[in-house]
Amino acid sequence: MRPRALPIAVPPARHETVASYLARLAALHGLDGDELWKRVSVPTPSPARRTIDIHQLSALTGRPPGHLAGALLELRDPPPTWEAFRHIPQLGCRRCDARYPGGLVFRIFPHHRYVCTRHQYWIGPPDINHPGPHLEIFPDIVAAQRRHLRLVRRHGWASAYDAVLTAFMICAHLWEQDPDDNPGMALNQAVWNVRAFVFIPKNTEQETFSASRLFAAIYPEAISIAALLGSPTWRRLAAGDDEQLSRFTTEIGWRLGDPLYQPRGERDPIAHWIEQDCWRPPSPPPTTFAAAPGHRRPGHLDTTVTRANRERHDKAVLWFSRKRRPGQVILHHRTIHPVVIREWSTPMEQFAGAIWQSQRTTDRFKAVP
């Protein structure tokens, strides 16, 4: 028997999870979210696992199945290309979400969504679910999101995904280096430090720290070099002869503010990418939302903030407040793991070793000082 329609009309948000939508419905009507979930789901493929029945959910909400499937990715038939979306639901723009009553709105964002360009709020990669900062004084970060979207349209989501994460990794390595050892990066480091101090002011780390805000600090420069890393033409030049490589290094040097850049034999993530990665296919996401357990029931809604995640976050806050080493925070963040440890990477016992490996070369540039 189909459930009776609820009296309060509540629309789903774009790309909202079913669990989030049901949790908001339950909160507005004073119902138990998991009981509501059972009313609109059926046991399949086994009694231990239940799947939402779109027609029962339509009867409950009074909304056409096509409208629900348009907003809720999990209900689409055929299913979406899950690899193009993040595997963890997260909070988005606070002003966008204010339109939807009943509680927090968790969405499955595509990999290329980092900024709400309408309201100028940072969304960022999946993190501890702290609200993103407003970007009014950093229009270059908002503009970078538009360039990111053009990158996706030009080369596809897979190439853009790999290129942007690789660019984040490169910028994080460069942020970590001593300006005396790499003077060409001093200006970029100064810009990134200014943004980081605005987003996470000194002595406010307990209230303002999140790794996502540090990604925002390097986002414009990361997108600038990602346009090269994701382009088949520039990748072929990077993998070509000395003359072709020179064209590539000149261009990436200008984009990083170092027109004299030349690949080095040690501590150079760009040289590592040229030698090890540029001639190989893009690295795919290691998992998808459809394959991740625990995102169906409202009672398991906020799985991104488990006790272990909270403990890791608290340790990161303490470490960052003492050291203020933003590059290391980004390099250790799970978002860029797919490009730190690739399918062809040299196996390392610890992740710190993989980070070290991702900026060294073994052959082509080894003799370069």
C-alpha cells in the first residue's frame, strides 16, 4: 500500500541525497527518519538491503517521479556516471541551502564544483563540513571556478579531475618549499599565505581551520596550470623532445609566476609529472558514491564526520596551529590521494613516503641541479 502524502510540500535540492531529503521531511513532520525510509523503500536485492521505490516516494511527497529523479541522483534510471561525482555527500553554499527547510542539505557534488558562483561561497572538496568562507574579497577564486567549468567542457570530466588534483598536489609541494631554495615561487607563496591567513586567522584555528579552506588558497593557480595538465596537446609536448619540453616548461613557468622555471632533479613535482605521469592516462577516482556503504538511511546521514574523522581533524588543528604548514595539510588530505599514489607509482610503506616520491625524478632530470 502506498504511503499517504505528507501535508508539507518540501522540494528536493539539486543533487541532494535521498537520505538528506528524507531527514528534512521527517524533521518538518515530527517523524522518525528511518521509519519514513522504510515506508518508501523495498527490500532488494535481499531482505537485508532496501532500495527507494520512486513511486512510493512520489506518493509520499506529491511530486512526480520525473521531478524527483531530476533532483535526486540515486533515483535516476539509467543511473548517472557515478565516477564523475564525489563519493561523499557534503554541505554546499549556505545561501543556496537556506531555500530548503528541515535541516542540513547534503548533496553529491560533481568533482568540478568548488565554488558557488552565484553567491560567491567556497564549497571545496569533502572535509569536516565546516561552512565555506565567503569570497567577496577574492574574485579570482570565483573566476577560477568558471575556468574550471570550461576545462571540463573542453576535455571532459576525467581529464579535468586528474589535472586539477595533480595541480593541487604540485601547488602544495611548491608551498612547502623554502623560498631560498626555490625563489621563483616566493611570490605565489606570499599570495597563498595571505589567503590562508584571511581564511584561517592566526590564533583562531580551533574555530576556523579546515583543509578545504587551504585548497581555496591555491585554487586560482591550480586551475591555471591544470589547463595545461589536462590538455592532450600540452601533455604531448611535455612528453616530447627537448624543444617540445622547453615550450611546455616555459608556459607552465609563466602560469606559476616563474618565467625562468626549469625542471630540477630533486623536489620538483612538475618534473616528476613530466617523467612519470604525463604520457599515461588520467587516474580515475578510487571509489564512487554508489559503491560506498551507509548513505541510504537518514539515520546514517552524516557519515563524513565519524569519530575517527573528528579525531583526525582535531589533531590536524593542533598541528597546524603550531606549525602553520598548509602544504602538508593539502598533501595529506584524502582528496588528492589518487594522484599521490597512482596505479603505476612505486609502492611505499607509508603515505609520507608516497608524498616524498611524488616530487622526485629517477631518470630524465636527475642530472639537473
